[in-house]
Amino acid sequence: MDPTTDTDMTVPAHSRYVIIGAGIHGLSTGWHLATELRRRGLGGGEDILILDKTGVGAGASGIACGVIRNNYFQPAMRELMAHSVSVWESDPEAFAYSPVGYMQIAPEEMHHDVAKIFAEQQAIGYPSALIEGERDCRAYLLDMFGDWQARGISVILHEEKGGYANNVRSLKGLAAKAAAEGVRIMPNVRVAGLDTSGGAVTAVDTDRGQVRCDQLVIAAGPWIRDLWAMLDLPAQIPVARPGSPATEPEELQGSRPMWTYWALQEGTLAVDPGEFTDNQVRRSCTSIPARRSTTTSPATSSPTGCGGSTTSPTSTSAGSRAGPRPTSSIARPARWRWTRTARPAPSTR
Ligand SMILES: Cc1cc2nc3c(=O)[nH]c(=O)nc-3n(C[C@H](O)[C@H](O)[C@H](O)COP(=O)(O)OP(=O)(O)OC[C@H]3O[C@@H](n4cnc5c(N)ncnc54)[C@H](O)[C@@H]3O)c2cc1C
């Protein structure tokens, strides 16, 4: 059965594991949990039920730009992102993943931060090159894109791994992997309440009836505020003022809403895939950001966007075949080499 079109109107009375949300986190958790239960002889996918009020990829995961990179500024993310990228690489076809690499092309203001990310990547053996100095950067870019125009670039971080994925096809591939493990994915089931006992959730109340559960995973993405409220968790969070002692009484600290939604408004560009190729006419690893603006707005049932991290499916197994086979590896001029302390070979500085 297509896991995205399970139209059975009856929810089971009990499932050991219930996951709310069929985005990348819910599906990945379901798939990975299923394989892990089976590996340990503790059960399998048939113990897992994923519920979604709409369907697979209905939330942020279905509208994400699909950029796969290890380029977030928090050092703690570095190894996690490297692992995530390796999962994308484990089945590019099922995940509709194009491993063309990733380039951060930045002005001097960002030099320090970009160099720091590079150093962290090198420390864990994540292959990347750092090009510094305006002349070297320009030479590097012109080597790759003969018609490169932009000036004022003084640092480039070129990640050999990463690339982009077709978000909806990725999610369908991931759902198929979970379903192949026996995980049941039910669309059109809205969770409206949670029953608790002794501080633990014992059942989820849905518009199609109640499901008792032993463990609950909430992967509701931008709708977390609603689930948070169902758990009777506080709507406000105290925030300490900069420089204030940690012991400052709560009433002197600021109180902020626990959840604030930043709606990232993005446009869509229709681009001929052949337009942005490198000098060897291979698909490029740069992306053209659409004009964007941000606003804060309360969560609605249809978020227009949210920032996020590189998320990934998890684990491997045979699954559906969706999306094209990647046709190119990272596009880089032959005279630049990947080394642990990569620098441009010619001394042009
Ligand atoms: C415009 C945009 C661009 C982005 N670009 C990138 C990118 O290039 N690279 C990257 O790594 N990340 C990107 N992100 C971030 C990334 O998309 C998210 O971090 C990720 O998709 C979140 O996945 P999730 O599974 O947690 O949530 P979601 O995908 O939002 O899934 C949550 C699911 O929960 C369901 N749900 C909610 N409430 C209920 C309920 N009460 N009952 C039942 N079901 C419910 C929803 O229907 C939804 O399907 C982008 C995000 C946006 C919005």
C-alpha cells in the first residue's frame, strides 16, 4: 500500500509507539526506530503508528529548499550534520538526492565565521576547501564559472559533500522505507488532545478516535505550540537580561512567549536546469537565493515557513525508487585539491 494514501478510517485502539507528524523527523524516527527494534529483537515497524493531520510532507519538509549542507554555525551540529549527509548518500535515488556539493561564497565580514566552520569540518575529517583572499576567490570562481560576475568575495568554503534534494520525492522515498519496515502511516488524522497519567502520555485523542500508546514521539514541526499546550506546558518562558546574574529573581527577568513563529516568505523561480552549470557543463553546487523577507506571525494550520537545519532520513534499506540518479559529483577545477588544510595551489596572493 502507498504509505501516503492509507485511507483506512479506523485508528487502532493501541500502538506501542505513536509518532505525530509525517514530516522528515516523524518519518525518519519511524523508520529508524523500526530497524532498531528489529535489530535488537524487540519488535519492529508493526509496533509503530505515524499520524498526520494532512499527509506525508504536508508541513515544512514538503516546502523546504532541499539544501543539504554541513554549514551551520553551532559547533555541536558539525558531527550530526556529517552523519545526516552520510544518510542522504546511502540511497541518493530513493531520497531524490543530488550530491553536487555546497559552496558558501562570502564577503570579508563573514571571513572569521566561515574559517571557523572550515576548521571544525577539518577536525572531524569532513572534506572541504577554504579559499581566502579576493584574488584567489575570484580565480577559483572563474575557473568554475567562466561568466562569474560578483565582486567583493573574499572567502569561499567549498564542501565536497552535500548538495540538494527534491523535498517531496525525498519524503515519499523515506515514507516507503518506513512502510517497508511495517510502519503504518495514517494521513488525515488530527491529534486534538493527549491523555496523561503520572506525568506520562498514555493515549492520543484524534478526530478518528483514541489510540493508547506506550511511547509518544511528537514531530509536529511548526505546530509544536499546539502540542505543547496539550501537555499543559508553560506558554511563557523567563529570559535573563544580558549580564544579569543567573540568580536574578524571575520577576526581574523578561518573560517571553514560549513559541514565536518567524514566517519566511520565499518566492519560487522557474529555472532551466541547464542554465546554471559550471565550465564543464555539470550541474553546479551554488544556489540562487530567492528574494526573501521575514515576519513574525502566530502559527496557523498552514505555516508559510520556518528556518531550519539540514535534516535527514536515517538508516538504510531497500525502498521505492523516486527521483533521478545524480549525474555529477562536485564540480571543481582540477587545479584545486581537497586536503585537510586546503588552500588554493597557485600563489596569487
Ligand atoms: C521555506 C523553507 C525552506 C527550508 N529550507 C531548508 C533547506 O534547504 N535545508 C534544510 O535542511 N532545512 C530547510 N528547512 C527546514 C526544514 O524544512 C525543517 O527543519 C524540517 O522540514 C522540519 O521537519 P519536521 O518533520 O520537524 O516538521 P514538518 O515537516 O513541518 O512536519 C510536521 C508534520 O506534523 C503534522 N502535524 C502537525 N500538527 C499535527 C496534529 N495536531 N495532528 C497530526 N499531525 C500534525 C503536519 O501536518 C506536518 O506534516 C526549510 C524550511 C522552510 C519552511
